Amino acid sequence: MLDNMRQHAQSWVIKAIFGIIILVFIFYYGVSSFKGQQGSGVLAMVGDTPILVKDFLSEYEDNVRAAQAQNPSQTSDDLEKSGLKARVFQQLVLRALVFAQADKMGVAVSQTELQTEIGRIPEFQNASGQFDMELYTQKLRSLGLKPENFEQYQRNILLQEKIFTYLSLPVSVSPQEVRPQYDFVQEKAVINYLQFPSADFAAKVQPTPEQIKAAYDANPEKYKRPAEVKIEFVEISPRALADPTSISDQDAKAYYTANPDKFKHPEMVKASHMLVLLPKDAPAADVAAAEKRLGELAQRLRKGESLEKLQALPGTPAVKAEDLGWFPKGTMVPEFEDPAFALKKGEVSGPVRSPFGLHIIQLQDKKPEGITSYEEAAADIKRELAEARAAETVGKTADQLLEELLGGAELAKLAATKKLTAQTSVAFTRQAPPENLDLTPEALNLVFSMPAGKVVPQALSTGEGFVLAKVLEVKPEAVPPLEEVSDKVKADIVAVEAAKLAEAQAKAVADQLKTPEGQASVEAQYKDAFKTSAPFGRQGFLRELGLAPALAEAAFAAKTPGWLPDAYSLQNGYVVAKLDKLITPTDADWERDSQKYMTQAKVALREGLISGYLQMLYEKNKPRIIDKSIFGGKDLTELTGGNS
């Protein structure tokens, strides 16, 4: 729950790991153009510049990995069918054209510019914030990269940015051009609405055993149980390997002195809470039950009973307790944060409503705006520096332990030699892997390809490092018998039929609203059920109803107050609505936001200018494909303009 409530990560450890991940990401996805440039066949010519087959394949594979990391359900075949090869090829062509244009224009990146840019990368700086050549070479060596390759990659990035900067120097926008766009984007609508939740019609649907069997027989694959595995694993990451005791007070103090801004903090509070999860539209009876239970628990908290003891007490509704630690203003939702900061040290609130449900808050301590002392920050600093140091050994440690594991060593004993702990996962599916491991799609494919009792033959990549694993149990995918899933089949029938009933009722009301007499009848019949929305924008998200793009489109198209012409689908039912008003941004709103929108407009204009320039270059210098086999005979006419 804390992860959902916080808007920003504040931990020193998170920031340290994030920096390492960013660096590795740049190397992994950015340096592909340096992989194996010797001895490659020529895929295409762009003017006098060759595009090598090996470079293309390397960059294509990196794009596949990146796409699958964002959407693991995509296969390589899916991506190829989507035209990814053509897009990667075009990227390489445009890159070659930009660099050729830079050469014609005499634009170059000096050694001083390159050194300055690399010197700004935090991962290459010592505790005093200065570029450290030894650290630089160590980092690159640990990633298997040569300095000259990395420096060429950085030089190319800087060169491309220089060209784009020169192209966009004449870009300018005026307030008169941007204000109409701002008014359009920022205009808000308010509606009065009548909701027809599908759940209200569920009791009217009573599927018979025959209907349940027929629905199951019609689509048994819908109820297929996915394959599951259970693994024994050890995580090898900067956090797991870090030894804060190896960092001296001298090094920690040097870091503290060199980074004073990192230790400034705003007003902060330290709090814990107990929460009953409730949807925004929870029935009044559920809200009352939650208020009663939390009120009783608050009384016991005030008498000194512990959060842990109270959470373990039986009772309904269920309560979740959590120590939130220290947090400043701006990190929690306002409905929670405002009452938390209003409490006195040691005070316990009454029930507090937030988008997540009802809370009671116990304020443990307060801290005014100031600077965290070295004594308070020392443990976090040592942990951060230790993780940065450990990051350099992650790959080597994973390789060493994997070799011993494949040689027959027991995983638990092997982990203990590095002060690591072997763990056993719960059974999990490919679609819902353990969240704490952050396994890549490739890693999951490998795990699910292994039989029970076998060691996974390579270190599995995660967001922070690697995992060594042994598959303990395998349960193949299967269609369960009807007896096992009859409740789910029944629930699916109820959901579908209840939604149909909700739709029919909503449309019947919408039809009534098309005449003055019908409007009067509906308003009289449902007078206590109408609600008013908070102002919402054109993107179609309503705080009370969720995402409803068709409803929003109709509201903004109406222009003047009145009933909207249809019933509109929601995630959990249907709604009919009347436009109450449209709210146009004021001059004061524009004054507040104008700088941001002017900047955004200038950026968009710049991107459009660059895009047009690249298109012009491409049309004048269409590539000539030499090795057509790489595209499997697919039609690249659109990409190459017929010059294939």
C-alpha cells in the first residue's frame, strides 16, 4: 500500500540502484552499434555509407528485448509481423544520414566536449563528485566494454544533438498561437449522472446447471490453468552483496561533505496507519462497518496497544496495518497527508477517508525543515556506497556461483559462502512471476523450459542483478474439469448477463430522456439517485466513474447544458448523464501555466521541424538494399520508396 500511496521514491538505496540501472540500460541498449563491426556483410548503402548486416541484427535484437520487457506477451514473431524490422532499418538509415549531414556541415564534437559530458555521469564520479578515471575504466570493464567504444557512442549522441539544435534555432512560438490550444486542452466539464452498476442486476441472474455446463463446454480453453513452477533461488544484486561495514567513516563523511544538497529535507512526519480498503462508491453499510471497527482499534491504540497486536485481532472488515516511516509533504495523497501533518506527536486520528479506503493514523514523530545530520544519515550513506561498490562484482559473483552450482553444489550452502540466503518461491505462472525478482521475459522463458529438479543453466537477469535458480516443481497447463471451475463459470455468466440488464435499463432511460415528458418522469423517479461529477478533462477520466472516453466526448461535444443522447459504457456498468457546465480556463490559469505550455509548444514545433528535415533527407537519399534475404522476402517498398 505504501508503494501505491507514495508518489516519489525517497530512499538513498533506491536512488543508488536506479543510477546503476540507468547506466547499464544505456550500455545495453545504446552500444549495440559497436557489437561486431568487423567482417560483416553489407545490408544496404545510404549514399556512400554502408549499413552492416551484423549491426542491423544486433540493433534489431536489442529492440525486441526492449519491447518484450515492456510487454512480455509479445513474441518475436509478433514483433516481426508488426514491422519492427522495417522501423529498425529506417532508424539506422536516418542515423547514417544525420552523421553524413554533420560531416557536410562541418559539425563535430571536440574532445573537450566529450570529456565534459562523460565527466558529468555520476557513476564515474568519486565520493567528492569528481570524475575518477580509475572508476571509469573499472565500470566499463565490469560491463565488458572498451572505453573507445563507449566514447564513440557518447560522441554520436552529442553530434546528433548538435545537429538538431542547429536545425531548431529559429523555432519560436507566440502566446496568441498557444492560448487556443491551452484553452482546448484545459477545458473541463461537469455532468449530472445516473449510474446503473452491473452489480445491481446480478441478483436477477440465476444460471442453471445446464447453462453452466453449456458455457463451459462452449469454451473450456477460457478456464485453462496456466503452467506453474516453484523454484529455489538466490538473488545476486548490489543490495544483497553490499557490506556497509566495509565503508569507513572517513569515506562516508567525505560523501556527506561533498553532497550537502542531498541531506536537506522539508518538514517531515513519521507515522503508521491501519486501513480498511474500500472502493469510492462503497455502500454506506460497508463504510459504517469500517468506521466502527477502526474507531474501536483507534481507542486501543491510544491506550498503548501495538499496531502488530491489533492487526492480528480477528474481526471484519479486514484491516491492514503498516509503518510508513518518515515522509515529507507531497509524497502521500492529500486526503491522507493533510490530517497526518495536522496531528500532534503520539496522537491517533479518527477514521480518515482517502481514495484507498478508511484509515486511522498514528503520528509517531515530527521533524521540522532542516538538514539531516551525518549521524542520522551515516547508515544510509554507507549502504549506498556499499551497493555502488558491490555493483561492480555482481556479474563476476554470479558467474562464479553458477559454475559451482552446475557442478553439483547445493544452492543453500553455496549462497552461504557469500553471506546470501537461498529462498523458495511460491508456485507462480509466467504471467504473474514473483514481484520481488523482476525477471525478464527471457529469464521466464528459460525457467519454464526446465524440468523439475534441474538447475537453470544460466544466471537470470533481473532489474537489479541476477538470480540463480533450481526448478523444484512443475505443473503443466491444463483445462480443469467443470467441477473445479463451476463457480468461476457461473460468475462469468452472471457478469455478462447482469451487464446486459444494466445496459438495457440505461438505454431505456436514455430513450425516455429524449422528450420533455420523459425527462420529467426520469427526474421524478430517480431524484435521489443523481450525482454530480467533479470537473474532468477531454481524456475521459472521471474521478467518480473511471475511464469513460465516449461519455467525455459527448459531454464536450454538447457545448450547452442538457441531456446527452445515449447510455454510456463504464468498466462496471452504464450511465446516463446531463451536461451541467463547461469550465473554460481563466486568464489567471493561463498566467500560471503559460510558461510550461509555451515550452511544450516550442518542443513540439522543434520535433516537427526535425522530423520534417529527416523526412526530406530520407526522400533525397533513399537506401539501396544489397542483401534482401535479411527481410525474409517481405515487402519493404513503403520503407525504401521502391528502391530495393
